[in-house]
Amino acid sequence: MEKHIENFLNKVSLVFITVASITLLYLSLQIPQTCIPPNTPTTKTPPQIPFSTCDPSLNHPYMDPTKKRLKLWSSKPWLSQVSSFTTFFRSLNLLNNETKVLCVSAGVGHEVMALNNMGVSDVTENALFPLRFSGEMERTVRNGGVCVVVVEECG
């Protein structure tokens, strides 16, 4: 490259670096309009974040997991869902007490509880990836068995 072009490019680069540095310095020293002014007194201290659930400063009562489940299972929305599934499964006339059931991706377990309430004792819950549902159902159903697909209503 010719010497005078190289000198010109060096000068242009130096000008751009200087402008960028001045702009950066200006922006870093300027206080944005959305910030709290530095002379505003802080009246609230930020809440302390517990480092562990065993932190004694946390005054939450311990709830036994069994009690927690029983509280959930006795709630009106839970019982309504279980009742809905029980009604649906009974209307199919496919299940008896000796039926073995695999619930693929049973969610929080409404279906499993509904089947247990109907007297089906051998219920296995298994949650897999959505694209593997049909393959898992095909793999586990015996000859002469039945697949029932229950999906949530859309819309």
C-alpha cells in the first residue's frame, strides 16, 4: 500500500477511536433519567435472601408431605378432576379390577387416582417426552389390549 494512503487511514482510525472514547466516557458519566437520584435517602433495606431452607430465621411451619398431599387431594378442584376422569373411564366399560394400566404422562396424577378409586390396583404412571407417547403405548400394549388417549379440550 502506498505510504500516503496508509497515513490517511491511520489518521481516520485515530479520529474514530477518539470519537468512540469520548462518547463512551460521556455515556458512562451521564445519569439516566430512569435512575433514582443519588441524594435520595434509602428508607427500605433489601429483603434478606435465605441461603438455605434450614435457615432458622425462616419462620414457616413444617408441613408433613403426607398432610400436604391429603390437603391437595381433598381440595374441590382436585376432586372435580378425579370425578370427571372416573366418569369417563367407567363410560368406556373396558376396565375391571384385574386390568393393568399404564398412564403415559399422567401429569399430577388425577387419572391414576381415578383408576385407583375404580378398583384398578395395578396402575403405573410414566411421564415421557410427547413424541414418544405413541411408541411407548404401542410397545407396552399386549395383543388384544386397548389404548385410550385422553387429551385436554382445546379452545
